[in-house]
Amino acid sequence: MRTSLNEIKAIDDHLLKLSPPDEALLFEAKLIINPALREEVILQKQTLGLVVCYGRNALKTEIEAVHQKLFCQPEHSRFRQKIMRLFGKR
């Protein structure tokens, strides 16, 4: 299992461009000679893309919830008025 975790970290470092140049070059060479590693990189890249997309959507949902709370609930009307004055046309 430890080897697998090390491989996952190496792939992540490669995909996120966190590896030093010498390690990056060695990893590129491993990709050329190891088709299974190449497949793992493809799968991990897809997974990373899904995680980023999920995080972006979760952040949008959270921002919308804050917006709804601050700009739609009556108890925050003073705050809403202050913001509208700040950013309103002059």
C-alpha cells in the first residue's frame, strides 16, 4: 500500500507541476516505458478535474447561500441598504 501512496503523490506532483526538474524528467521517462503508469496518470488527471469542478460548484453554492441570506432576508435590510449606497450610481 505504501508504494501506491507514493505513486499517487508522484502523479499528483507531476500533474500539479510541483516536482523539481530532475524528478519531473525522471517521471516523464517512466511514463514512456510504463503504460500502466501512463493509464494511472490519465485516470488521476480525470479525478483531479472532477474534484476541482466539485469544489468550484460547492463554492458557488455557498456564495449564493450567503447572497440570499444577506440580500433577501428582512433582518439584513440595513446591511443591504448600505451596500446599495456604496455601489449605487452617483
